Amino acid sequence: MEGTICFGNKEKWSFEKEYGFNPPRPLGARICIEQYVKPEESDAGIKLAKSEMSKRLDVADCIVGRVVKIGSACFKSEDFKHWDKADLPEVGDWVTFKITPGWKKYGPPGKGVCVITMFDDAINEKIEDPSYVSRDL
Amino acid sequence: MIKNRSLTSYIEDDEEEEAKKFIEEELCFPLPKALGKRLIVKIYIRPEELTTFVNNEGKTVSIYIPEIYLENDKYSNFAALVLSVGDQCFKGDEYKENGPGCKVGDWITIARNHGGQQYFHRGVTVQNIPEDAIYDVIQDPSYVERV
């Protein structure tokens, strides 16, 4: 899904509404995140054609995504004891995370969305706009 | 009123026995029994027939996936059907609020390299996995594709 800022209206966003099918339901302290796909058109209206390989590299390099579903034991361990509750991500929030393997396409044929399920401690921070962040090697 | 003591499972409480019975009928043998904190799951293998359509001449055409690709599913697919849940599964603090993570009959995604052992059980490809090898519960196994 291409980025839209969610702060302020995040409660309105849900995976089911957006795509019309249920997201994966992560277990325990796991969290399911959807890949942020950079818009293919620049602000000036220039279309940036991307090869399949380049799209695959984008997935492998992805460190920004939207929270799709949160496991019931997420953010409840000792590690998060001192976190401000307002800093904890909720469904619809954009977050950055550690590079994690395990991306999968999820959805009916032709409607698949790139998602990943990871442990809550892989989340780095909540961000306002996903387009602000890109990976610096 | 529908009751489900699990937040993640798609199987309602009153459907558990029905699901077990249905799977046993489909597989034609009693389900294996997992012990302790382990589960037995059946690896999802795509149906042989991919699609059917009517061509310009009015003939019905079916497209089949070659057998070699289906064989590969056994070793690469990470969607699986829960056949048995050990009696010590989902008893930890992690599952206090959630209830049982999954029930027999649920489709799940698993970590293929997380202490699971794969073998044939009466000709069916199954894995015996620890409970923490489960990533999430999914609605339909055909929805998942490795990227």
C-alpha cells in the first residue's frame, strides 16, 4: 500500500476495510506488518519505472511498514515496562523495524499484499510519515 | 451465540470436534497425537488443477501444475493445517489473554527452520513443530506466497 499519513485518523484504518479480506492473526508477542511501497510517481509527476528485481530488492531492504495486527502478548514484556504508552504502536501506525527475513505475499490471487510477522522487539519506533525514512547502507 | 475462547483461531469452540472429524474423514485415518508443547501440522500442497476455463471453441480447458512443482511444495511451503495440538501447548503467560493460539483445523504459517521435523505420516507430509514455530493463523492457505 502506498503511504498515507495515519496520525490522527489511525482508528479509521483497518486491513479488512482497505483490502476486503482478513489479515494474518499473529500469535503471542508477534506483530504483523505491511510493507511500505514507495509511490512510483514523483511529486512532479514523473513515473519511475521499476523492474521486478528492483521491487524484490525493495522488499528485502524494507525497514518501514504499517502495523496490520498485533499479538495479544505484544509490548507486555519487561523490555517495554518503561516505554511511554503513547509510544507503543497500534494498528494503522507506521513504524520502522530491524531488517527481518520472512516476507510473504498474503491475499487472494492477484490481490496479495507484502506482509511480515516479527517479534515486538524488532520494532524501532513509530513514525509520522513513511516517506521520510529510507535505508542508508 | 458463537463462542471462541481464542482470539486468533478461526475454529469456534463448538466446531472443534466437527473439524477433527472432517479432517479424519478427508485423510481417511485417525489424526496423530502431538505431545507436550508440540504440534503436528500437515504441510499445504497446492491442488493439482490450477484453473478451468472455456476457450473460444467452447471447449472446457483445465490447466494443471506439473508434479515436480507440487513435490517442491513439500519442502518450501510454510502454510500448514493443524492436525494435533499437544496438551501443554499455549499454557504460557504469552497466551493468557489470547487463549489457545490455534486449534485443530486452523491454517497457520510456520517457521520451517525452527526445530520442526518433517516426515510422512501414512503418506501425508507432516511436520512436528514446537509451539513457538507458529507465526500466525491465516484464513486461507492459498493466500500465502513466499517473497
